[in-house]
Amino acid sequence: VAYDDFVAAGSLAAAREKGL
């Protein structure tokens, strides 16, 4: 997994948590 992919996935998870 590339670092960029990890960051993108982390940002997506953070956005989902904030959405909840």
C-alpha cells in the first residue's frame, strides 16, 4: 500500500467519523 493511499484512506475514515 502506498503512503498516499494510506493517507487517503485515513482522511476518508476521519471524514466519516466527523459525519457521524
